[in-house]
Amino acid sequence: MNSQRVRFFSLCLLLFILVPGVLGHSPLTVGENESLETAFHISDPTKSWAIYTEIHGSREAHYYELEMQQGERLQLSLFVPISEEAFRPTLVVMGPGIAGLDSVPDFVEVPLGAGRKVLRVYLESEIEYEPFTPMSFYSLLRWSWEISTAGTYYLAVYDASQGGRYGLAVGYRESFDLDEWILVPLSAIEIHQWEGQSFAFIVSPLLITLTLGIGLLAYRKLFLFCNMFCLVGVLAGLLYLGSGFMVLVQMILALSQVVPDRSAILTLVLGLLPIMLGSAILRISTSQESLTNRKRGLLAIFGLLGFFTWSGLLLGPILSIAASLVPTKMSNR
């Protein structure tokens, strides 16, 4: 890469590293939690978590359990995908520090002796843009409260008349464990399915990139000269490119629902970084020049960066590292 591209790549990478720490929610996968007994336990409820799930019918409630300490802040938000414009579930907080006894439907379970507060949905729901997934959604409510009495608190999300998909965000302290960070691309696919998109549509930019890329190489007869190094490297590069295009397509879809703001720049970086890395991997893999240790080192570095820049859906980085270890690049002509 020339010096101008290196500077641009470094700037994008710096933005990507610095901004997520203050914006991201760690996704949680929830199982059956339709009673207090099976309530989903949210560990460390001050950490920022996001749950994407669905109420399957009327008079169904989902329950969440949190252990809170005095002085901690309970922060909640409720949202629904754009496709669920008419769905407005209710969120109720129950626990020892809640003074009120707000009325709830008879199918909602309440812990013995617990107070309860029903959180009201905004009259005018706001459309918001989330740059990491990326997606747009209806924000229904936000609520924050300092815990005065330590103990076990419960959240219940329900609707008396219909089912639908909703998202629940808990906590305010944004941080990612290493595995959470690396697995974000796979979580994003699940979130887009939660939005109502099909798996085939979500991955179509990746599949199209693979098809066109392999077709172009076949048309130029480069595969006649490729051995294992070339094949593995090309596949890695195309996976990087395709994952970047997946992000850009989702960004376009999400921004069509909302007025863009500066957070869209972050999404653009998320899409461009895999494309830049993938282009560099393809140049090395298809070059007819001799393979040097420097080029091997670059492939290994690009592979490691791929895990942390959400490139190539995990398989791409693995293949890039594998290509750096293959003993030869091109077959004899």
C-alpha cells in the first residue's frame, strides 16, 4: 500500500478502535423466560446489554432478573424494529426499592411483596440509527433510576393484545469482552433477522462478491497459475470484500428510514476497513512477483486485524493467516 493509503487506513482504524468503547451494546441471547421462575438472569446489570427477542402472542410476558446494589443505577430502554411500527409492548420494573403499586394485567406475575412501576411508552416514538449493526428502530422509552434498596429486581415485558418483536437495552457501562467483540458480525446477522430480513438477503452481498470475484479470476484464467496459496488468499480477500459490502448495504437500508447523523461515519468506516484489507490481500495473493517474508507477514497481520475489524465473517481472517503459512504462492509456468 502506498503512503497515502496507509495514512487513510490508519485513520479509519483509529476511529474504529476509539469510538466503539462509548457506543456499543453487548448482545444477549435469551431462552425461555415466560415466568418468574424461568426469568432470564442478567449478570452485571450496569454493563450495557442488548436483547433482541419476540413476544409470540397476546397475554404473554417475558421476565428478566437483576441483582442490584444500593447506589447503582438501573438504566433501561425499549425499542422495536421499523417493521413493527404498530407494536407497543409495556415494560414494568418490580423490586424491593419500588414504592408504587402500578396496575398490571392479571397474566403478569409479580414477586411477593415487590413494588412495581409501569414505564410508559412515548406518545411520539422516535426513529433512531444504530451505527454498529447497522439498523434503524423505533425508540419507545428510556428510564434511569438510582437503586435505593439492594436486592433482586425483575423486569417484565408484555402486551395484552398482540405479539411482536422488541429490543431491551439494560445498563450504561459500554464494554466488550474479547469473544463478544469478535463475534459481533455473527450477532449482527441475527439482529437483522430479528428486524425481519431473510438470511439469504442479509448475506447476498457476500455471495455476489464471491461469485463475481471467482468468475472474474476464471475469466482472466488466473486460476490456471494458482496453487493453494493463491486460492486460499483469494478466498480470504473476497470474504473481506463481501463482509464490507454487507455493512454498506445495511447502512443504506437503515439510513433510508432516518435522517443521517455523524454516527453514520462510523458505519462507513466499518464497511471500508474490510474492503481495504480485502483489496490488499487480493493484491498479494494474485501478484506474479515472488513471495517474500514481508508479504507473508502482511497476510498474517491482515488476518489478525480482520478479527478486530469484523472482516470476513471470521472465516476470512482464518484463511488470511493460513495463506501466510502456505509454502509456495504460484505454480511453475
